[in-house]
Amino acid sequence: MSAEKDHTLPLSEMLASASASFCGKDAAIQHLENAKVLIIPVPYDATTTYLSGTRNGPAAILRASQELELFDEETGQEVCRIGIATLEELEVDASSPQAMVARVRSIGEESFDAGLFPLMLGGEHLLSLGMIQALANRVEHFSILQLDAHADLRKSYQGTEYSNACVMRLASRYGSLVQVGVRSLSAEENRWIQDQQLPIFYAADVHRRSSWQEEILDHLSPQVYVTIDLDVFDPGIMPSVGTPEPGGLHWYEVLDLLRLVSQKCQILGADIMELCPQPGNISPDYFAAKLAYKLLSYRFENQLARRSKTD
């Protein structure tokens, strides 16, 4: 099937088989009208700048997700009961990065119009731009909460602004950007952050300031899009990324932030990007799958609690 043909199909005809879906056949939803969440795997990594291979990330996350326990001990719920549908991997449009971003935007717009919560699995971080553009076409004011080791704020890289290294500068045109976990950036990016008075919480801030989570909340709008580059985590626990940076965040630091944001704001969509699987090391794949499930558990915690009271 060509990317062009696939682009015209309705979402209902792009669903993965139950056995290939997020969390496996026991949790898969095969009819979109019964779903609240849409998992969107996008195997694309044309502009990665160090190690390539993030195109293999979505498949690795989906495979690992089939080994997850569906009960979440923190929320006391099984978020899969909310209804999680999974698309087949999006066909790659290799004509240009702009074309691939447009492809993601189109899928995102269909997801939002269908009342679904999109969770994109990547794939390189440039793809997040398409989902953010889709949201901006439907929501007037929202924040972008970026968890990332890198600022991704260059004006251009290797002669183009459609690059992994520029994605958040582009995204900032559509929503108010808040960055967390950054520990690698250029002098150009640092000047732009200062000029724009961008709220940024460096990894060192997280480790040294006890009030960092509450300070982040102060900068967020009531509605939020969450984008997670897995290199935000310390490479000691998440080595399978294209450009690992020492001194990253830890599991419970990120989970605590995501739960707090879920409680105080409405998360409208999210992505988990840049898994670069390593042969023979499945732990990071499982890590990413568990992170996706925890994010959904927090996002729908209150809704599931209300449902359980009426059952």
C-alpha cells in the first residue's frame, strides 16, 4: 500500500490487528466508536543527528506492551478498560520531512475530530510538530510540556528548519512551550531562550530544587500537550536513545510530574519519541511501553474512578 493511498483511508480502516495492538489482544479495541485512546505508531527517523534506528522504536514498544500487567497499582485501575485502539504503523512519506509532518498532522486532526486522545509512538522527535499543529487547528490556547535532554530550538540545522534539532522552535509558534530536563543546547539556543524568556527547567534544576514540579505547573495553561523524548531520562536507565546525555531524570521524578500535570491540567494528547532499540537489550523497550501505560493511567484516572463508582 502506498503512503498516498493510505493517507486517504479513514482511521477505522487503519487499525492494527488485535494481536499487534498496544497491550495485546486482551486489551485491544477493534471499533473506534468504543475507544477513547488512539495509539499512533510512526516509524520515521530521516533527520536524526547521531545514532539512527528510532524508526524501529514503535514496533519495539508495541511488542513490549503485550507483556505489561494491565492493573496499575498507583491508580488502582486498568486503564485499558477506557478503550485503547491502535493504528497500523503509518506509511512513511520519504519525499521530505515536511511531507511526513503533514501526514502526522492529518492523522492527528482526524483523531481529535473523532474525540480520541492520541498517543503517538516514535520515531524521531520532528514528528511531534505534526500532532501539535493538528491540536492548534482545534484549540486556541494550550501549553506544550517538553521533556527532553536537548532544547531542539535551533533556527535551522544542516540547511533546513525541518529537523529534529529545530522541532521545538517550530512548535513554539503553536503553543506556549515549557521545557524540562534539558542538559544540552547550543549558544544560539541559549540566546533564543533568554530573548523569548522561555520557561526552562534544566536537569540540574530538577535535581537541586525541591519545588520544581510546582514551578512547572505555574507555567502551564489549563490544557496541555505532552511530548516526551526518552533521552530526558538518565542513560543509566534509558540507554536506547539516539543521543544519550548524562545527568538525566529518573523514573519516579517523571512519573510524579506526569501525574501532577494530569491532576491539575487537561492533557489533550501526547507522544513518546526517540526509542532507538538495542539488539539484545529489551529493558528500554519495556520501559517505554510502561511509561506510555502510566501516562494513560494518570490521564484517565478520574474518569475511570467515576466509572467504577457507577458500576
